[in-house]
Amino acid sequence: MSSLLRSSCRVLPLLVLLIGCADNPANPDGSVDGMDGRVTGRDGSVGPTGRCGRAGGSCCVGRVCELGLSCGAGDLCCIQAGGGAACDAASDCCRGLACQGRSCCAPRGAACTGSADCCSGLACSDGACVNPDEDLPPDVSGCGGAGSTCCPGFTCRSGLVCNEGTCGACGDDGQPCCDGTTSCLGSLACDVTTATCVNADPATACGEIDRPCCAPPGGGPATECAGDRVCVGGTCLNPEDTGFEGAPCGSRGTCDPDLVCDRRMDPSGLCAMTPADCGRDGMGCCDLGGSEGECAGELHCQFGSCTTCRGPSLTCLLGGLLPGQECCAGSVCRPAPLVPRCCMGEGGDCENSLDCCGLMSCGGDGTCSCSREGSFCLDSSECCDGFTCQTFMCRPEGPACLDSGAACSGSATCCAGLACSETRSEPTAPPVRQCCSGGSTSCDDDEDCCGRMACEDGECECVVMGGLCDRDIECCDGETSDNICVAGACANGDGCARETQTCSSDGVSAPMCCGGLRCDQPVVDRDRRCCAGVGNRCRNDMDCCGNSTCGDDETCQCVVEGSSCETGLECCAGLSCMESSPGSGSFSCTRPPG
């Protein structure tokens, strides 16, 4: 039996820490046809050779990526907040996220969908990650901890969930699903019908050999099985009338081991002995009359070579990282619907609903159909246009989130991971309030970063102690506490008072001021407050002492002779804040007598 070999490089699954390690990007369509690894898009265009769904690579059809990854900016896959995939640096994460403890998370002040998105100790409140001890009103300060009262909006700190007004553990086997992008730990999956994390062990999954048949996500008879298996009496079994030598090929073109599907005489395919020079693991694919190359048994033709990659509906482990668990090009390893399977996104080819990611179903046209309003879901990529997955159900999406560089009024309006803060086109340019990436978070270029920060090696370079800043989110973390931006410079914020907060000179009756701030001495009846003295950096008039204003050069301007004053700190050189006339109660900057 003659054959035609078409060679290409062999694709080997790699054992790496990062789920879906970076690879050459594939065409956005995600499908692969022919035997040379070329990818044909829906418009007939032919894209480059490569695989989709991996970190740093193109998203697969339906904007899906491997387990733990999300389809981010530029339709490239990146590690999502709390996704379970390990990061080595913020550049591995989706834009605006930080890498802490080898997990990607949204930093303080960044937009979030739930507390599971936020870095350790933070809670998602009103769409932004906050520190409940410092950022919330005094009457709820300290909320959100284990066993504590839930914060406003029924939120808790990262790793906890609000249950009947009290924060408790979530994400582990039998526990409630966490809020946010990733609802359960490790290989557990969220049963959306009970909002509980359950075991998703493929060995006990429906659809596998000798296991019960699966019911489609929308309900109906349990008749679906993985791969070429057939449902007989409610149990998935290997077919008895296909796969052996001389018999028809299986429904997905597979045959028994050492046999290959030959379509030269019968277009539907008959199982025949595999030629000696093709079709086996690592060999070139056989040209036996089909539109794609053929391989023996359950091997798949991928980029010109026969590999052990797993096709749609077959279970996969650890995001497809183990040898023999890698999903074939165009499919990704994600829950389908609970057990991780090699699956397709919306518009991907399918034989039954087990081929489709999440809770999507296989439509009558043989492609995965998006889920409509009111349907259960695991991820927004499953929902039809105009809808997002909110608390495990496709619901109308609100106003579109604002991407990096868009003018904003608050972090909750920005896309997940980004913060609404000052940005500058040049270090000396005036600040403009836009959605941007904070210090030590992922970025694509300098324009993504807040303030004056630069994007170096995919990460916004945070500002060190004493460096110029506009907001806290730009400052590097301290060894024991977060550094903050005080009057335009990064300083240690541990236990001290910042601009406009009550202070004392000795730290006894009230905290001392942070950084270079001064504790004013008002001539009027009010508490002492921290402020920036004349000539010191400021962001606005409120930063400056007394009636001093923040000038165009972003420094506090002195108050001239004859103008009103509140303290002895704002008057120009040689002037003092004195009562205009005895008993008047009116004070102005005046040159002392003599």
C-alpha cells in the first residue's frame, strides 16, 4: 500500500509550571486542516503554522484559552486573576495584574469582578480591590475576614465568600464556590446548580468507557459519550461494528490500534493496516484520500506529524500538560461542563455537547452554540454577544469596561485589573485621569502604565521610596507594609498620617505625618492636619498647608502679604500669619513689626 508522507516538526507536550506555555500563535479561527500545519480562517485566508490557546499565543475560536488562561488584549492568551496557573513575573499575567506568590491577582485599587480576583488580604468592593482595614468607612473597617461580618455588597477578602452575612472558606471540595474569575481550587469545578465545588476526577466522569452517558447541558436524555464511544443502555461503550480491520471507521475517523482510516476506495472510510512508513506516533501523516492526514488508532494528524494529542470531548489532566494529555490544535483543556476535557469554543466543530467548552451545546449545524440569556455558564466566552457570565448565568452585560488609556471616573469602570489613576504622556506633562496598570503589574507599553512609570520587560516599573508619583498604585511594596504616594513622592505609610489627616508632633494623641508632610498649627479652631509645606510637591490644593495652592509646577505656592491664612506654614518668606486686628478673628499673612 502506497502512501505520501508530509513531514513537519514534531510537537511534544512539555511539563512546565505555566499552564499553556507560550508557542507560535495560530490563526484566530483555531482550526487546523491539511497536513502542513497551515490554518484556514473562516474567510478562507491561510494563517501561520502554530497552536492556539497557549500563554502568549492567539486565542482559539470563540476566544477560549487553556485552563487558567483568559483571552486578553490583542486576542492573546494570558494568565487570569486567580486562574491557578503559576506566574514567574507580572508579564505572564493579563494586563494590569500583579504576580504575587506565583499567582496573578488584581492589586489594591484595580478593577475586579469578585474578591477571588484580588491579591491576598483584599476584597472586591464596588468593583475595585480594597483593603478593608483602611479603604472602607470606619463603621465597617476590618470587615471581610474569616468569621467576620461581610463587607458592604456581601463581599469578603480574597479566598473567602459571604454566607448568611459571615465570611467563610470557599473553593475547596464541598465548600461554596468563590466569587470572581476562578471559583474553585485546583482541579475542582463549580457545580453551578448548587454553587458548590465538586470533584472533577475524569475517572468518575460520565461519558467515559463503562461510565453513564451524559445529558446535554440544556437537559434531555443522557445519550452523549466521549470520543467514538456509543451510548448503550445508558452506559458508554466502545462500538462493536466499527474500528476493526475492514470495518467502517469510527464516527470521528478512528480505528483500532495499528489500523488507519483509508478513504481512497470509500469516502466514508474503512479501517486498514497502517503503512510501514507513516501513521504511527512521530511519523508523518498518511495521505489516504481524506481532506486531512490519517494516523493509526486514536493518534491525530497535527502539523504534518502523528501525535498523541487528544481530540475534542476526551478528558485531559493538568491543563493538558502531561504526555498524552495535550489537546489537539484548535481545542483547549477546560471544564466541559465540569470535568476538564479538550473542548472547542463558540463556533468550533462538534459532534455532541461534550466537544464544547463549559455549558455550551452542540447546535444543529455541527458547531458549538453560545448560551443565551438565563442559561447557566462558567465563563463569559460561553455567552452570546451582549451577555456576560454573572454568578454562573448569562445576563445582559452592563456598559462596556474601559480599556487602557480611556478616560475614567473610577476603577470600577475600567476593565478587570486596571485602575483609574493619573497618567502622563511625558514625565513633565500634566496628569490625565485614565485607566492604566499599576506598579509591578503587566503592561504592553509605557502608555499602559499609571503616572510616570515605564513598561520594562512587560511590567510597569514601580516607583521606589522618594521617587515622584501621582497615586499609591505606582509605589513599590515595602518590606513590611505598602508604600504610599505622599504629596507626590513615594514614602512608607506604616502607622503615619497622610495628607489632610489628623496628626500630632509627638505621635501620642494622633499619628505623626508620613514622609515629608508637616503637622500644621492652625490659628483657627480645628484639629491639626498633615500638609505639604511651601515649595514641596503636591497633587492638588488640598495637599498644601492652609490657604496655599498647588501651582502649575506641582509645588505648593506661598501666600502673599495681605492674603488670608490658617497656619504659620503657608505665608511667603518674611511673613507671619497674624490676626488682622485684635479680636477680629481674621488672619492674614503680615510682615511682623520692626
